Amino acid sequence: MHKLWPIIERVLTELEPHVVVQVGAADGKNTAKLLRYARDRRSTVHLVDVVRQFDHEDLVRRCGGTLVCHWEPSVDALPRLIPDADAILLDGDHNWYVVHSELNLIDELAPADRFPIVLFHDVGWPWGHRDGYADIEAIPPQYRHPHGRRGLLPGDRGTVEQGGLLADELKALREGGPRNGVRAAIDDLLAETQRDVAYAELPGFHGLGLLCERAVLTGPLAWFRDLADNEAVSAQMRALERERLDLWRVTEERLGALEQQRERIAVLQASEGARQQRVGELQQTLSEREVTLAVIRSGRSWRLTEPLRRIAGYRRSARRRRSDLRIQQQRVGVPLASLEWSEAYSSEPARYPVRWAEPLSIAGQRRLPLEQHPPSRVAYRLKLPAGSVFSTDVAVRPEAWSRGAPVARFAVTLMTADGERMSTSTLELTPSKTVAHRRWVRMTLELPASPQDALIVLETESVDDPPESLNVAWGDPTIHVPVTEARAAAAPVGGEQVLAGADANASAMRNPLISVLMPVHDPPPRFLDQAIRSVLAQTYSNWELCLLDDASADPRVPALLRDHASRDDRISLVQHEQSGGISAATNAALQLARGEFVAFFDHDDVLAPDALKYVVEHLQAHPGTDVLYTDEDRILPDGARLVPEFKPDWSPELLLGAMYTGHLGVFSRALVERVGGLRSEYDGSQDYDLMLRCSEHAQRIGHVPKLVYHWRVHGSSVALNPHSKLYAYEAAQRALDDHLARAGIDASVERTTSWGLYRTMHRVSPDEDVSVVIALREDALDADGIAELRRCLVAMAAQAGLPFDVVCVVASEQAARWEEVIGDGTTTRPRFVETDASLGPAAMLGAGARSARGRHLLLMSDLCAPRSADWLRELVGYSRQDEIGAVGAKVVKSDATILHGGVVIGKGLPLAVHRGAPADSAGYIMRLAVASNYLAVDGVVITRRALYERLGGLTGGDPTMAISDYCLRAGEQGLRVVFAPAAEFTLASPERPTSPALLDELARFKYRWEARVPRDPYYHPEFVQVRASFPAGATADDDDVEEATPLFPLFDGGDPTSQPLGDPGRLVVEDQEADHTH
């Protein structure tokens, strides 16, 4: 605000206020100017803020004037100050709720005959129409927008995942809409007040707003109104503001790149210094031992005692093996990253929140860091089994090593729930002075048995005042919990997908010939040349490139093709005089192929040098693979890469919703020929149609989790502009309908409102009856709980579309009371089953399932109400299929964020993905928009009753682990688990508190499943494995939905008839093309 002081000073000079109130001081620069103004006029300045960011006493000594400080929230201080205030400067929290509350207080408490002038900062971009949350907990949930810490770009109403401005600040994810931003609060006040007030606004430096009595704005401050109304001046100011913001963005990007470079240099220097020191120490030790050993071995006793030494060595080796086995059986590590903390404190939470950050490498060791800025702490409330041990690595981040950072002190404390200290371990690091501290350093603490809840507290502090850069980290903090049960022996779950008829004993191939098929039709020559050169640059050499020129009109294209074909005998070329379209051209290229496998490559895309090497390595490791696909990203005309797509392994349900396998597609040539090649009637989605037909006959479908294909982005490419090939979506819909008919699935396909996404509409017989089993909390038998159950039953009956009955499982001796209060007031009258509620929700669901009568069981661990039409038909449509073991619905909380959106298994633990994402989010690569496969689901889950009984039902008390365990057991039987987001529910009851036995149950779950699920096939290995996040690197604090929302959606939302994706003209290259291959 201080940059707008010349205008603010003139406003104050015109009106000469005696009492000035400043809300929000930041670094004190504007306060200093106000004090100088007040000193000369004997006015009083009141400062209101919750954080002391500067020495106010020193400021008064330097500037003079009268300053009264109120270190409290503005809504607490303003009621005392408004009656006497002549001018109020609002520059505190930039969100609708706080600003609207401040304005309401001014409107209510200002004298009737004297409304103070109110000056606002940040009425323009970015906070004019977007909430910023300095303290999210101070905002009631109903006034919070979906929020996260992401970058902003002027003109973009959303957020960006990488780069951008103000990325570290918590903010609304979307700009605009009601109750969003500072300006929205001002507009609402103007609509609500009975006073004769007026508002004017000047652009520049985020905008300056003025609210005052209309007579003042037409009188002494008429110059301000005239300046605001001058369109020429405003246009010039807006242009200058855009340039300033662009310079700011460029500066931030360059500073970020410079900081990363400094960090890399510091790491390299530290690593080299530590290595040299260690080498010296080892050489000295080795020299001393060689001398000692030579003396010993020269003696007679050494030769005589050799047999005894051998026996002793055998005994030591046996003891070590027994000890290792005992430790493995007794303790299982549960990472703190997979748990939710109960308390987190930071002295400056807005600037330095406690958070899980991106994986951090120091001296060659990579850890998932829990970041803190001293002084800070985080606490976990847990029930600890006897014999547990806590371990962690700790470090000071490398950027602080060379800046004279003070001593960083780490403390791990075990406390009772009442705050009594039980045990503590502390460690101090001084990396600026001690080279050995420039790495991860281990800390451990033995945890005694805890019969009640206990707190594990991780605290950091510095001996001196910390500089800005003193960020410290806890690396992979873990609680090692004793587990005594035997580990079950079973086939691994997940990994390579083997389909019916696969020959697991097929002999591995040596170095197969890969035929790269490239149909060509008028691409920009420079892109075509880059594409061919990327094949020539492959590190795997046993390939051939089959070029088919489909009557290109640009004479440079055939000339370029002939030139390349003449230089390398691995390149074959055929030219057509008439264009036959993409499918005909690809089939013609297929006729040239001699390889066992064919790879489909577009004429302007780029392969990474190791693309074919990774493909062949996968084929060699997984004999019998018929179809293979890789990860991909986009490449701009200037070579910049963006939008990486880290795909799941083979997911049949996801393929029915989107052509997710994409590029690079590699197929057995025999399989492609068997299914008849590509079909011209599906041009535009010919690759989708081919993938669907091949999936029906493939023995193995593999996935190479490497970014080796770079899809070219330009103006007419679907990679940028889906409008360029509207016919492709109709062709895809026909291909999907055909596939369902061939597969014998009674369903049809509908296009969604998002480009390239489809929904399978199942036709379900009324014979597929369902028993809905609901575990009701023991404390739900009150007025609210009864009303919620009634509402849910009414909602179920209104939108089910299929017959169902309801079984409510309640605590012992509650059934009669429930029967009485529910009565006949609902269309669907539930049956009430009693059980011991202390056994946990999973046991309650098991009791209900045993009394159920339906062909399908729909299990609800919490009371939920359907919010989508045909919710039951959607779930049963999948559950009735013999190849599917369980189906999960999407569950949304009352704050419009997702509670249940799929479960992944990371390091043997069930982790909820998408939790906290906006309810309308499409998810990472559309996995919240269309059905897809997971290893497990949670919340609202349906399964066939016969299968449930065959697998032994649910075990354990915690519903997430019990249902995840059930899903994994179904997976061991070769059955798929489906997440069906079109079946959407709202959580109707409060979230259940964490089970006291959660830590023990997590340890047992991990003990049972970690070896059997070496990796989750539907969760990319690049992603953080102990804290569910799409995609890698999203490890922010619990209030930040960055972990759960999509990073790189393919096409996210919008009506395909009215919402183009961006302006394709920005990326059009000088050579336009028809692009009939994309």
C-alpha cells in the first residue's frame, strides 16, 4: 500500500483526519509514512494486526507521531476504534469473509452523521475477486472456497501447478463468483447499506479503492472520482500494471531457478567435502589395521586357532540371521506421513507452515521431509503398543549451510495426553560449521507402552534468532510397531497385468525388431525432421522406420522423406499419389513392417532417446506381452515440455472412459493383423478403436512408467485444441459401443461434458437386488441423527432405480428405540441389527452383512445420502460383472470436498487419494471424472454377497483397512476393483474419530500386505509412496488440497459445444497442417 502513498497522502490532506486506523501493517513501510503525516498534524494512528513483523517502538523513535498498537484480529479491535475513526485503511486479510465483517462493523458502528473514509488495497488482481487465506482456521467452513497453495498468472481464473506468483500463499482455487475476494465484499456492502455512500477505484499496484459519503466524493475528493472515471488514464495504468506483473513473474521464475542452482551447488560441495573427509578417515584406519593385522598374522597362535575362528564365525552368522528374522517379524514401520497430525504450530504459519514437502536429496540420500521453520512443532496423538520405536533422519536444508545459520535443535518427545513428559531425545546440528552435519542425521527414541492416548511431539528451535532461510526437515519419520501375527503366503497383488490365456512360461526374447510406423501428411517440415531424427537417435538399434507419405501437398515433405530414406537402410518409404486418410495410410505402413512388434508414431512428435530401449527391456522382462504403452507429455514448438501424464498400469474401466493409453503404443504385429488393422470408418479415434479390439485378444498388456513420448502441441492439434477434431469424439463413442457389444456387456456409451470422456450406461435387471448395510454410530440416536437417517432413506428411494432393502447396524440395546423413532415415516423402512459397537465399524458392517438378503451388499461405514441419479444402477452395473470384485462410489463432505475418491497401496499402507479435492474436480488424468481401477476403494462399497461370503467378509475394526483388505483379497483372486465417480454420495453424519488402535491396525495391515503388493499398479512409482498424492511432489499440509486435485488434466470440464480450451492461435507455428494423424 505504501507505493500508493502519494494518492493516499492527498486524500488525507484534503480531509485532515484526527484518528487514522490502519488494519494490516506488513513490513511497516506504510505505517512509517502515516506516522510522519500524523506527526505534523498531531493526529493519532491506530495499528491493528495479529503479527508483529517490525519493531514498532523503533519506528516511532525514527518517525515521530503517536502510534497505538492493537495486536489482535481486526474484528475484535475495530468495535472500539470505529466510533472515533476519521479514516480507516484496510489492508489486512484479503478475503470476502474478513473484509465483509470489517465493513459491516464500520456500517453499524460509525456515527450516523459521519461515515469515515475507507481506503482499500488489493481491490485489483489478484485479491479483488479471489480469496486469500492468511489464517484459514479463522474462516468458518461455509465461507471457505476450495483452496490450495498454487501459483497465479494474471488473466488465468484458475491456478497453475508449476511456477506462477504467490504460490506459497493459501488461496481460493478459482477467481470470481459470489463471496470471493475484497471487491466482492465491497460490492455486497454497497448493496446492503442504507447509508448514502459511494465507491471509486484506481488501478495500479493491485488497485486502490475509496469508500466514503457520496457528498465527500463529489466535494473535496472529486479529483479522485474524476481520476477513476478517466478511461484514458485508467487504460494506461492497467497497461503499466500488466507490464509490472509480467516483470514480477519473470523475476520470480529467474530467482527460483537461481535458488535451485545454488542448492544443487551446495549439495555437490557438501557431498564432495564429506566424501573427501571420509576417504581420509578410512585410509588412515585402513593403514593402522593393516599394520596390526600383519603383526597378528605373523604369530604362531594365529595359525593354531584358525579352526576355532571358523566355528565362531559360523555361530555369529547364524545369530545375525536369527536376529534379522526376529526384528522383521516383530516391528513394522508406519510412516508418520501416512497419518494425520493432531496439532501443528509455527510462529509464522502463513510464511512458514508445517508441511510435507517434495522428496529431498542431501548428500545422495533421498527422504520425504516434514518441513518446519524454527520455532515450530507438530504432534501426533496415538496409542502405542509396547516395544514401539520411533526413528527419523533430520537435516537443515542445504540453502542455509553457507549463510551463517544458527544451531538447529531437534527434539522428539513422548508425552501423555495430559502433557506429562515421558521420554525425550534431542539433537543439535550446525551445518555452517560442521561438515558432518551436512547430511541426514539419524535420531531414535524408544517408546514405552501407552495404555492411553499419547502424544509424539516433533519440535524444532534455533539457539539464536533464525534467518529467513533456516528451514529444517524430518526425513521419513517412522514408528516401528511390534507385530506378532504370522505373515500369510499368497501370490503378489498387482504388478504386470496378465490376461486370460497368457503363457507365463513364454520364453524371453533377445532383441526383437521394432517396426516404427509413421504415416505422413503435410506436417511442418521442421517437426517432421525432428520426429525422424528422434528415431535415428534411439539407443536401441534394432528398429526399422516405415514411412508412408499420404500424398503430401508440400513438396518439401517428400523431399525430406527421400533424403532420410537414402541415408539409412533401416528406413523404408512408400509414397501415395492420393490421400487415403490416417487408417489407410497406417495400414499401408504396416504392410512394410517386418518386426515382431510395431510402434505407432505420429509425424510431428518426438521420441526420447531411450524410448525403444525401455520398451524392449519391458518385453524381455515380461514374455508374452502383446500390447505396451508408455507415459507421455506435451512438447511446444520451441522444444519446451509440459503436462506430463503419469499413467496407471492396464485399467480396463479407465479405457472405457478415456483413451488414456495414448502414446507410445507398441503392439504385437501378429495381433494387429489378427484384429484387421486400423479401420477408416473410425478415423479420428482409430487408435482408440484399435486399442479396444486388441485388448479383447491380448494375453498381456504392459505399461512402461517412463516419460519417453513427447506429443507435439500446435494450433490444430487435439493436444491443444479439442475443437479441431469434433468428429473424433463421435467415432470414439461408436468404437466403445461396438466394444461393449462384443464383450457381451449390456450397456451403451454416452459422451460427457468434457472432451474425450465417456460414461458407460449399464442396463440392469430388477433381479439384481441390493442390501444396503449402514453402520450407525452409537451417538447417532439423537434428533440430528434421526433426521439425517430419514433424509438419507428418502434420497435413496427417490433415485435408486432398482429394488433394495436397508440394514442399519446399531449399538447393543438401541434397535428398539431406533424402530420406534423411524417408524413408518419413510418409504424404505430399515431393519435394525444390534451388535457390540466397541468392536468398530468394520465389525458392525460384518454383522449387518450376515443378516442381509440381497444379491449385492452395499456397505456404508458412515451414513451417506446419494446425490446422483441412478446411483444404484451405476454401482450394480459394475458389481454384477464376474471379473469385478468391489466397486466404490465418490463421497463428498458438506464443505464440497472429496472424502472418498479411491485408495492406493503405498509401502503396504492404504492411502486415500483425492481427499480434500473440490467435489467437481476431474482429478489427475480424469480419474475423478470417469470410472477407473484401483487396488481398493472405501466409504460406500458394493460387492456380490456370494463373493463376500466366499472371501470371508470383513476383518478388523477400522473400516478403511478392513475394506481395503477385502479388496486386496479379491485382487488375489484375479478380480478388479472399480471406482465409479458417477455414483456420488454426500456424507450425512460427522466424520468418525480416529480409532485408538489405528497405529496397531496400520502395522498389521502393512505386515500382511507389503510383500504381497510390491507396488500399486494404479499409482505411478514416481509419486510419493507413503502419502497419497497425485502427482509426485504434492506434499503440502493438511489444509492444502494440492495433494489431491489434478495437476495435469487432459481436458477438464466444460461443455464441448461452448468452451474451447485456451487460444490455439498462441502456439500456431508458421507451417500450418491438416493434422489428420493426431
